[in-house]
Amino acid sequence: MTEYVIETKNLTKKYKDKKVVNNIYMNVEKGKIYALLGKNGAGKTTTMRMLLNLATETNGEIMLFGSKPNNETYKKIGAIIETPGFYENLTAEENLEIIAKIRGHYQKEKIKEILHTVSLDNSRKEYKNFSLGMKQRLGIAAAIMHEPELLILDEPINGLDPIGIKEIRRLLKKMSKENNTTILISSHILSEIENIADVIGVMDNGKLITELTKEELHEQLNKNVEFEVSDIDKATTILEDMGLHKITDYNIVESNTIFLYTNINLRDKINEIFVKNDIRVKKMNLNEENLEEYFTRIINPIELIA
């Protein structure tokens, strides 16, 4: 039986007359990395704030770990929402020591281990002198220091350099696979989300417009086969004889290049027929839409047509 760590039903948040979160039904399975995507103002951060009891829902229901959340529930959660707050005149280690003592689980060696994990173990700077990337690393350290069962991370890799992004990606994957930690994450770096997410939810204008696994996403991505051939007229005649039609099934994009949109599983057979008919195939590529292109297509279909 599937175990859900986060369940929302009809979750709604209104500010004055505007619904910034509109009737959200979300299910996040235990141990999975769930990515919440959307443009600025789509309702992602507000949804996360309601899950953490930082904002009160106007309507609907939230279930965490199978029941309505209480004070004990939130002890099992680590989070970064917007800019993490720390003491400006303290170092990374000193800030984490204070947080650990407040939480009641101070362990000096654990703090050093976490700082090493986020590559801040050699920093002696005060927080006010941190770069944006260092601040994000410290925020992640504070969120995972108590080994939470659920992580809620709003733009956690904002400001990180490519090496830092890779390190955090590796850390989140490890927590998910080895510790069975459930992770809800938002990010504008869609290529990174494509690398780590098990499930993707897309929000637009406060609504969750789609929710799909990585496998389901792959099925929905637009695909085409690119043929670069020596004789475009002969090649298109062969496609027409096979019952394929220009525009709907294929198109000529350059003087010697055909994009095949349908019957993609027949690409090897088509290539073989081309060769048998003395058509040299200089290139045959299977092209697939990436997550950024898919996201743009479903969020802004009118812009793509324009």
C-alpha cells in the first residue's frame, strides 16, 4: 500500500479576493523527491508555507505522515522557505550550535559533519560576509542537521555555482535513497529538477495543472526523428508512399533535412528503405523535448504559437 507523507485535499489560500492557491490535491509518496514547478507567483511558496503552518489555509485539508499535523509533526521536518535567517555576526558553526541547542539535540561532531557535507567546514567568516551560495549552503545544513523525515526546500540551489549544485543534488539523492527521506523541492533550474525528481507537479495561477512521474513525463515529451538525406524529393516520396503526410507526420526543415513526428518507432525501417533506394542518410537523430521545453509548452502554449 502506498504511504503518503504529504496529502492535501482542496487546499486553498485567498488573499482578499484572489486565490493564490486554488483547490490543490497533492500526494507526495514516502522516500520520493517531488518537484513543484511554476512561474513566479504560481503559488508554490504559499503552498509550502501552508504545509509548514507558516500560513493558514483558507479552505481544504493538510495531512502529514498520515494525520493532521501538530507540534510533534513539525519536529520531523526540515525546511528552507525564502531566505534563511541567521545571526549576522556569527560563523556558520556558531549559528548551527545555537539552532541545535534550541532544538535540544546539540552534538558538536554532528555539526562539524553537516558543515563538511555542505562544504562550509573551513569557513571562519561571519554570516554577514557570506555570499548568496554560502547562505544557501548554511540554510540546507540547518534544514538537514536533525535528520528530518521530510524536507521542504524552496529554491535551495539558488545562488550556488555548478559544483555546489552537483553536491546538493548528490546529497538529496542520497537522503532519498539511503535514508528514505521525503523531499518536496521547488527550483527554477529545470535541468536540475529533471536530474533528481521522481515526481513533478506543475502549478500555474494557483492550480496544480499536472502531476506526473518521471516515466509519465518521458511519455508526454514531444519527440521527433531528424533525417539528413542526399535526395530530399526521393525521401519524401517514400514517406508519402508509406501513408505519411507532410506537416502532420513529417516536415522539411532545410533543403536536405526531414523531421519525422509520427511513427518514430519505425525510424530504423525508414532508414533501411532510404538506403535501399540509394539515398544516403548522413544523419539520423532522435530528438526529445527537455523539461524546460515541456514546461514552457504547457504553461505558455499561446506564446509558442505566436
